[in-house]
Amino acid sequence: MADEQVEQILVLVAERRGIDFRDYRRETLQRRARSRARAAGCRDLAAYRRMLDEDRDELDRLVETLVVPVTGFFRDAWAFRELADRVLPHLAARHPLLRAWVTGAASGEEAYTLAMLLAEASARQAGGGFEVIASDIDRPSLEIARAGVYPRQSVEGVPADLRVRYLRTDGSHVRVADWAHRRMRLAAMGTSMNRVSRTSPGASSNASHFSAVGTGGSGIHSHSPVRSCVWKRR
Ligand SMILES: C[S@@+](CC[C@H](N)C(=O)[O-])C[C@H]1O[C@@H](n2cnc3c(N)ncnc32)[C@H](O)[C@@H]1O
């Protein structure tokens, strides 16, 4: 019964917001929908479903609860160190253009982290270059990524040498250096973890055209086997 209500809620979200959460684990969806229903004063999910029909603001709050747009620079420091030390030098030696796709990029911190590391790796190769594509279903988060401006305290985890090369201080904020900012492409799109190998931003390419695909965050709630992070090596 609760499952049926959650399905109906997902159909409504897909119709009204164009976001498909059907990949997500049902327990996660149910827990979050129930928590929103309680906060909105509804007796059960059926009453909450009726409320969502009328109340656009509540639909926005539900989507916000489901997407969890939390991120940070070098959030998983160990993974980025491994990538910088063991993976990217090998890829850069074989591919003049390093391309990476971050599928649930939120406000862009992970994508810019990756951009710094790709820039470092490609700079060591004659004629090397890089490009990062950042996609997300959450447009307000992508707008922050597009601006590339962040509070100073948010870059404390960025190694000092990279901070000097890639970030410009601007009062209480930092701005991603123009040349690195220009290498970032942004796309508002949802990604199904079951189909990540077949679809990607850019009509003619799929995930196999990228050196690296980071699914951190957009994959964690999925019930697909691809959950946290895929670094594709070619
Ligand atoms: C927890 S944040 C993680 C951000 C970043 N990848 C990181 O690891 O720091 C999860 C992001 O994934 C996005 N997301 C969730 N499901 C998605 C989907 N199916 N397609 C695209 N983006 C999705 C959310 O909007 C949110 O911005």
C-alpha cells in the first residue's frame, strides 16, 4: 500500500517536474516521503499525495528532500588522491584530451575538483587538454556551478598549490580561474544509473567516450549496481 502511494508520488513528480526517481531505492524514497508528509502535517502518504496535487511549494520541498544537493571540494580526499596519483597520469599519457563527466554534480565542487586534477595531469603532457561535463537534475544547484563562485571556507580542503593555480580570491569568496571555468560544460539532465553507459550529455557520445565518469551522489540512492563512483579507464 505504502509502495503504491510512493509510486503515485513518483509519477506526479515525473509529470510535474520532469524528474524520474524510479531508479531510487524504495526504502530511501519511502523514508523521505514519510518524513516530508509528517512535516507537512499529513496523516499518511495517501493524504500527502493529495496535498502534492495542489501544493507546488510542497512538491519543490519534496524534490529538494529527495535530491540532497550536498557536496564539497575534495570531499572524498582519498579517492581524489588515488585518481591523481595512479589513474590520471596513465590516462593522460594515452589520451591528449581527457574528458570527464560528473553525473550528479550539484553546485559543482566535485566537478571543479576533478577539473583541477585533470588540468594538472594534462599539463604534464605536450599538447594535453581536458574538459569536464557536469550534469544534474537540480537546476538551482547547476546555476551555482555555472557561476563558479564559492565561500572561502568551502575551499579549505583544496591543497594550497592548487588553490593558487585554480582559484581567485574575491573578498569573502573564491572564483574559479577563468581558463578552468571555460573548460566546464553544464547540462541539466537526470541520469539513470542503469543507463549511464548508454546516455550522456552530448548527442553523439556515451559514457565510453569519457576517460572518467563520476557518479558520486546521483548514484548513491539508486538500486542499480552502479552506485557510488565509476572511473572508466581506457
Ligand atoms: C549528494 S549530491 C552529490 C554531489 C557531488 N557528486 C559530490 O559527490 O560531492 C547528489 C546530487 O545528485 C543529484 N542527483 C540525484 N539523482 C540524480 C539523477 N537521477 N540524475 C542526475 N542527478 C541526480 C542531486 O540533484 C544532487 O545534486
